[in-house]
Amino acid sequence: MSEDEPRYVSLAKVKKLLNEEAEKREVSYEQSLALSHAEKFVELSVEETEELMEELRENFDFMSEDLIYKTADILPEEEGGVRAIFQQDRYTPSNEDAEEIINIVKKYK
């Protein structure tokens, strides 16, 4: 991976890293806000998040890495949530694909 390529990190991983850092030292105001946000919204462990993302990669070759991470962070429960994730993308998933994404997400919630 080159320095110019984006590096994605799941919100679950952010939460874990910031918690580890907060145990060692006082975190900055911005880090504290990010940790608070992560604690409020993260529902899965880092391991569960990684398993979910791997299952999405295996089943949906049309999903880019950023969409996989967004899906794992947001955990959509309905078709509208899936469509919102894809809103900026050129590809729009079919109703069947959206339903399958939701079913995979539900396995991890």
C-alpha cells in the first residue's frame, strides 16, 4: 500500500486503539471526542467487525473497501440504510443485493 492510498480503519478499531491510548496517557480533546463517538455507536467487537467485512468482501465484488467499512460501521437494518451507504457510489445495489447485505449484517448484531 502506497502512502497515497487511503487507509481505512473501522470505528470498532478506532474505539479499541483510543481506549488503549487513554489507559496509557491523557488523550487530546479531539481524541476524547472520537472515543466518545465510538463508544456511543460501536456495536461489534473488532473481531466481529473484521469477520463481517470479510463476509461482505467474499459475497459482493461490487463493494469497494470504503463501502465495506461504512457498512460495518453503520450496520444498516433496512434497505434505505444500504442505499444511503451507496449514495455517493456509481453502483446502486439491487433490492436482492440490499436485502442480502442486511441479512449478513443481522448475523453479527
